[in-house]
Amino acid sequence: MNAEAASNAIPQTQMFEGDSAFAFLKLSRTQRLYGFVACLAIGFVLSILGTSLLFLGMLFSFVMMYTLGIIISLIGTGFLIGFFQQLKLMFKPIRVVATIVFLASIGMVFVAAFILKNQLLCIIMVIIEYLAYTWYTLSYIPYARDAVLKVFGLA
């Protein structure tokens, strides 16, 4: 199944709940999905590279790369639903816990790096942040959370 076929299988109202932040580019649904996945992948790679700097004891570089990775990942959701719509949707009941954990863990990475200077706590917060971001992102894809729960035998 290619991306075009997959995107056509998902109803427009479920995948794209609002206008894309990049509507001025006049992108197709498939191109918007590619933009989302590309930003997610680039953000993930930058965050992983940043995390590797943590193991080298470079806390400032880690926090900067990690934060840049998160920002690029969040920009990806603009391709799907737009930024203003995302802000409205972030605190819907289905996403509120993931949103709060996600935002708190981002802040805790800064606290662990700059105030506590604790590398282990940074690593723990990075893991929590990625889990929360993944769960948050899955809430925008119909039945994705159910599928993940089934894969891990939790549903």
C-alpha cells in the first residue's frame, strides 16, 4: 500500500481536522502527510543526535539540539491540522494527559540540565518526553492508539 492509497483510506474529517498551517503552499493530502513525516523524522534525528551529546557531557549542546528537534517535530503537525487548531486540540480530553506530560517533560529537561546538572535525569526526561509525544501524535491518527495498545497486549 503506498502513501496515496493510505491517505485516501482515512476520512478527510478525521485526519485533517482544520486547515494546514501551510495552506498557502496548496499541498495535497499526500504532500501534507510527507511534510508531517519528514518533520517528525528530522526532529527525531536531531533529538537523538542531541541526546548523544548528553553522553559526552555536553549539556548545553544537548539541550539546544534536543529543543530544536522537538520544535521541528511540532512544526510537522502544522502540515496536518495547522498551529492554531493544534493549540485548541491539545487540551481536548483525549490529549490532555499526553500534552501535560509532554510539555512538563520538555521543561524538566531544562531543569535537569541547567539547574540540577543531572545527566541521568535528563535521559529519563527525554524518554518520558518521547513516549508522551508519541502518544500525543497518535491521537491525531484514527485508531492508531488502539493499534499500539494491541501490539503491546494492553488492549
